[in-house]
Amino acid sequence: MGTLEDLVAKVPDAEVRGYLEEALRCLQVGALRACTVFVWVAAIRTIQSGMMAKGSAAVSAAVQKHDPQVRAVKNLDDFAHVKDATALLAAKDLGIFDKN
């Protein structure tokens, strides 16, 4: 656990670090499903932040390409209306990561 705590402490984004700290607390008490959820939330928030670095117009276009019903994404909070699967496809289009 000490190694994981050291790694989490180095995460620069306070919100993401908070999710990971909560995941570690869940892991310590054996709440593995909750731990997985918190790790996923931290991961998707990191991806969303990377997407927003490309600019809101580019993000909105990429998201709406995969789901035309989604309203424009102007900030991180707007991702609440975007399914994770759609965000992942849009992130791939924006070059955040590739298919591999």
C-alpha cells in the first residue's frame, strides 16, 4: 500500500488525486468494486481533461460526431451529459490515445 500511496501523492490534479485516495481507502477495507469505480472515475476525468486541452470546439465536434444528440462541451462539467463510451471514441479522434 505504501508504494501506491506514494504514487497517488504525486498526481498533480487534486480532483483526480482525491478519487485515487478514496480508491486506496476502499482497497484497504476490501471494497474492491468501489475501488474499481473510483479508479475508473479518476481515469475518465484524466481523459476528459486531456480532451479539453484540445479546445472546446474540437471536443464538441468530436463528441457530436459519435452522438449528435449531445449538447456542446464547453467545460469539464459538461461531460456529465456524455456517455463514457462516446467520450472514449471522441478522445481517440482527438489523438488522446489510439486503438491499441
